Amino acid sequence: MKAVRLHEFGGPDVLRYEEVPDPRPRKDQVLVRVRACSLNHLDIWVRKGLPGVNLPHILGSDIAGEIAEIGEYVTGFQTGQRVLLAPMHFCGRCAKCVAGLQNQCREFTVLGNGVDGGNCELIAVPAVNVIPIPDSLDFNQAASVPLVFLTAWHMLVGRAGIRPGQTVLVLGAGSGVGIAAIQIARMFHARVITTAGDEKKLEKGRALGADYGIDHYKQKISQEVRKITNKEGVDIVVEHVGAATWEESMKSLKPGGTIVTCGATTGPNAAFDLRFLFSRQLSFLGSYMGTMGELHEVLSHVFAGRLKPVVDRTFPLQETRAAHEYMDNSQMFGKIVINP
């Protein structure tokens, strides 16, 4: 099959489009012909070099396609069936997995990170990862859902315990997590404030359900939040930007408010005054992916049309390097999708 692989870490130029052996599914696995695989910031970080990644390596976490072959121990699927893949790997037998907390499994990793991903024509995965999709979703849309909608759902519902009537600040309206979080918060009847780097992205954020938009290049986030909320602050900040926004995120919270973070795009080292944390009784929550139960939960809303993926642009598999260069420039609103 054709695949794009890393043989070394670095810039987009290290991505090689090449022939590799077809994967052979185990008896408990399903072989999927990949029709679409969307990019995430994780692809950039792995490409630049993360510990635990064995080379050569295939990137790509968010995969949709058709079942090509079914292992003899697997039931309930048909060849040719349209599916998406849960973007995670876990052991399935430890205490955490059996309790439905797969993202706390010691073996837990994301497809395309600790194990090979979907920047290829065929991928073999355990049957538990395979989820049929309705005809209402095309492959590009389906591949734009799993990682970011699961992440945003786990952040807002699983970790922060969002409730109707709360005010939520979602950083980065144009990011995958931002697009998902705006819609999820709106579905819970929260008031939503979002940020972006230009008015065009803010307009699109409002179209998804945000009530207010802040241009983070022209305006100070916390000052605008105070104006919008009549100096009260927000209940929840959806944080994934990191060092560049951490202080503003803290200052945007009301007393007793919560920051829930899943990433550090601008750097991992965020400093803060502990007195501000305890005197205002704030909560700082970490969030990493989500569970299989949460994935099925959020997918039920996507399949029903209550939550909608946004596709920015597609690239053929052989132009994966160009797709990475496009993502590096951060001009997109929505997901960048690769088509094998």
C-alpha cells in the first residue's frame, strides 16, 4: 500500500510518500480501507519529535473508511461498511479499561502517536475501535469528528461538569477543539464567548453558536470578558493554547471558576500566583482525550445532526507535506483532511 512515513523527526520535508507492506489483520481485528484522515496538532508534535515514537512511523489519528476484511473472531460487521475509528489504543483488560476509563490505561495512546496511524491506504485495528457511520456523514466529515469532539466532550462534560446557564470561554474558535467546544457548550444552553485572530474566524465562531467574539490580537481577553459578563467572569475556560493565554484565562474566571486544559500549543510552561488560585477558589483541571463511552455519547449527537464537523480543506495523500505546511501557517477554520 501507499503510506506517508517519518524516518526522522523535523519539518514537513521529513514526510515520505512511499510503498510499504499491507497490514495483515489479526483474528480479532478489522482491516479498514482509509478514505479520509484528518490532521491534528498532535501530527505536528509527533513529526517534530516526541518520546516513545518508533521510526519509521505513520501519522494520523482521525480515520474514516470502509471495512476491507474482518478477522474470524469478529462479528457484527460487513465488508464494505462505512466506519470511523476510535482514535485510541488501550489494553482492554486492566482495571481502568474494565471500568470504562480507557484514557487512564497504562498502555493508552493515540493512533498516529504511540502506534501507527491512518496516513496510509489500509489500517488494521481491534474491532472495539470500529464504529459504523450514517449515510448523512461523508468520509471527510466523519474523519473530522473523533479526536476533537471526544476531547471537547471530555473537557466540558466529563471534567468540568458543564451545566445549563453557565458562561464558557472557548479559546481558538477556528481550532478543532474550539469548533467542537462551542457547539457542545451551546447544546448545554451555556452562554459562549470565543476568541480568534481575525474577524472572519470570529464570524464563523458566531455561526457555530458563540454569543460573543474576542480578537485576541487586538483585544485583551480578560478585559473583554469582564465587559461582556458585567465584571463577573466566566464559569469555565476551555484552554488548549498554553503559555501564551494562561494568565488571561485565569483572569477571565469568576470566583470558583474552572480552567480545563487539554494542550499547550504555544508552550507547556505556564506560571501563576498561587494566592490567586486559592483566594479565588479556582479549579485547574487536566483533560486527555476521553473514554470509549464518551466517544459513543458525543457521536450520538453528531449522528443526529446536533453537532457538526467543519472541514476546511482536503489534500491527496501524496501531498501530505503541503497539508502540514498549511497547518503550520494556522490559517484554517476547521479540519484539514487527507484523502488516500
